Amino acid sequence: MDKKKVLIVDDQNGIRVLLVEVFSSEGYETFQASNGKLALEIVKKEKPDLVLLDMKIPGMDGLEILKHIKSIDSDAKVIMMTAYGELDMINEATALGALMHFTKPFDIDELRMAVNEQLAEPQIRA
């Protein structure tokens, strides 16, 4: 079985490194991008199973990146991350198809559980 792919999009290197470490140790194939252009190239090439997307990224913000991801793959699973309690942006992200959001600093165990739940194989009932 192929490894599930997780793309981490954040302009903060420390957060990317931490999340790559966490999700690699969970057995996922991880990719990282520090900006929207790179994130969209990875989405097109690698078709990640889940994207962890920061709301505030210089150049192209998280909402714009989310719109592009959904136009490439309408079924893409996206979890937003934000250091800002901007309810309007969070609501808009949800309307655009984001599954949920985490406010920084987030509880890494809660984030790990959320990702594992989203990527769990559905149980086949006999």
C-alpha cells in the first residue's frame, strides 16, 4: 500500500520542520512549501492526500491557495492553520471546502489525531 501524502504549507520554517518530523514519524510521505506557487506545483505533481495550509503566507494568502487547490482537485482534504483569530477568514475557508482549522500555537497531538482521522482507511463492513 502506498504511503499517504501530506503537504505542509507554511512560511515559517520551524513549523514546517516540526510538522514534517511529526507526520513522517506517523508513516506519511511529507512535502513542504514555503509559498503558494510551490504549494500548487506540489499539489499538481504529487496529488497529496491532505494539505496543512497556513492562512497567512506572503504573496498568495491561504484562501487564495485553497481556491487554487480546490480547482486542481475538488476532493482535496485541507486543514487550515492560523495564528490569527480572524473569524471571517476561517468562515470563508470553511465555505471554500476546508475541513477544519487549528489556531497557532496548536496542540500537536490534536493536529496529529485530526490528520490521522482524515486519512484513516474507511472500514469495510462485511
